[in-house]
Amino acid sequence: MPRNEPNRTAILATTVTAFFAIAGIAIVDPILPAIGSELGASTWQVELLFTAYIAVMAIGMIPAVMLTGRLGYKKVLATGVSVVAVAAIAAAFTVNIGQLAALRGLWGLGNAMFFATAMVLLVSLANDRAWAVELFETCVGLGFAIGPLLGGLLGQISWRVPFLLCGVFMVVALSLSLTRLKDPEVMPAPLRLGEVFQPFRRAGFVLLAVITGTYNFVFFIVLGYTPVFLGLDVVPLGLVFTGWGVGLAFGILVIGHRLAHRFGAVQTVGFALVVLLGTLVGMATSHTTATTIAWLVVAGVCMGIANANLTDLALATGSPDRRVTTGAFNLVRWGFAAPAPVVAGLLAEHVGLASPFWVGVAVLGVGVLTFLVAGHVIAHGIGERVLWSRANAGARAVEHTPEEALELL
């Protein structure tokens, strides 16, 4: 723990809120089949619960970032948490899939306000930025690990109970936000719409956006479609996705940054995506549930490694104004992810159960190819080298992580 953190309470409140927000995303996974069964929804309609959420979240990122310049971080974050609480509680009382999808969209708007401000607020408040970022990542990892377990255990009572629990989570988070959070001493300057798109003028950021877009498309095929594909009951499905979440947390918290220090962040992400590509092929060709689950857990580890480094790479290659970079990067990551669940549902209904994974292979293949062809452009901007371009001695000697490279920009 850092010894000189006068804003420690505010930092802890922000990271706990992040845990609740992520757990609220992951808690839905085990109850997707139960929702479809009770509300009489088809596969693609069930997947709409993810797509509506992600699409509104992507669109909401830009106005949320711009509002920080007018209202400050605390008000935007607290408003977002309030919206999520209302949407989650109301979702527990819906009677058809259309209502539920609309409320999931509202939920996404609330989370856009939270994620557009949380990381920037943490970095602004912390003296030890690395500690604050690590704490945030820990809460994200735990949210993905614990959320499915809660969804599975409570979902056997009713699929409505996990939604109510999410609402309770966010009410607690709202209390923390209002009583413990505070804006940094230097308030953010107002932003114009055009400023939010400035990072796309940088070649390294554009290339990273292409790679991240393909990765996030696949992330939500795995997260949104695999629960339907497995065809398990609520509790077993919760346990399976707890395993996936533990793998994700392991990748984020244990090995993601260690690999980046050893091999460079760019090479680490490239390696993770190549292995992830293999897990998609494994799930598409698997003939047993146990084998599919094994591939799913390995995919979780790869996703954790990627998640641990992609945001750092975005901060290193984007605008010096972290609000601008965060807004632009989240627009890409959520915007590309939005169509994935519904596309997967339609493919499963009209082409075949394994077809969403094959489409994921094709999409992620574009990202891997981009890495192979142009990864050195990203690496060069942060003091790294890539093995497929030249020896990586420079990265090992200097050990420029993206966070360290930020200090040089």
C-alpha cells in the first residue's frame, strides 16, 4: 500500500464501484438461457440484451467525456451509477424481451458515464498511479470472476434476482460515490466534439483501434453467445463462467504486465490474440462440453492478458489528454463489440451453432494480421520492438511499459 495517498478513500471508493459495475455485466451470463425460456425469446433476441447495452454504452462515451468538462468527474460518475441502479432494479420486473432490452440500453448509458470517468479520476487523484491502476484492474478481474458465480447461484431462484442484486450493488456504489468521491483540485477543461477524435490522427492509435475492435468483437461473442451454446442449467453455467472469470483475472492481475515487462506490451498482446484465435477454433470444432469449457477458460486467460495491456497501449499512443484518449478508445472497443452478440445469435439460428465462432476466427484474424504487418509502428512509439520485425533486445533492456512510456510523451 502506498504511504502518501491523501485521496486513498476516494480511490478505494472508485475501485469498489468498478467491481460492482463489472460484476453487474458478468452476473447476466448464466441467466441468459433462463431469460429466453421464460420470456419466449429466440437466440438473437436474448443476445439483444448484450447488443443494446454495448451499443448505447459506445455512443454514450463521447457525451459522457464531454460532460466531465462541464460538471466534473464526480457528478458524471454518480449520475451514471444512479442510472444503472434504476435500470437494473426495473429490469427485474419486466414482462417481455423488448422492455428488458430497452432497460439494458439504459444500463449501458449509465455505465458509459462511469467508465468514461473512473480511470481518469483515479489517475488524477493518485500519487502512485501504478498502484491505483493495479487496484482498478484487480476490481475488474474480481468482478468478472465473482459476477457469474452470483448469477448462477441466485439465478436458480429466478433470473430476476440477479438483476435486483445488481441494483442493490449500484445503490451501495452510489452511496460511496456521493460520500467518498471528490474531484481533483484542477478541474478538467471543457471539450469540443472534434477534440475527442484527435487520437485518430495518430497512426499508432489507429492501428491499435483496428486490433482492439476485432478483439472486442470476439470478446462478446465468447461472453454473450457461449452461455447459449453450452446449453447448461443456471448453476453449472455460473460455475463455468466463474472459471472463465478466474482465468480472465489471472491474465489481468498475475501475468499480463509481467509478460509485458519481459517481452514488451505489443508482443504480449500479439501472442495473446494468436492463442485466443486458436481457442476459437477449438470451441468451433469441439465435440464435448468439457472440451469447450477447457477452451473457454484458456480464452479467458488470453483475454485477461490482452485487457491488461490494451488500455495502457491506448494511453501511450493516444492524446496527452487522457479523457480524450479514453473516450476515443472506448468508442472503438464498445462500438465494435456491439453487433457481436446479435450477429452470433442470428448465425446460430440460420447457419449453425458453431458458425459464430468461425466468424470470430475471421474477424480476429484481421486483427492478428494487422499486428503482424504493422505492430512495429505501435511498438516504435513506446520504445519497444517486435520479434517478427527485429530482435526484441531493446524492449528487454529498457523495459518500457506503456505506463512508463507515457512519461516520455
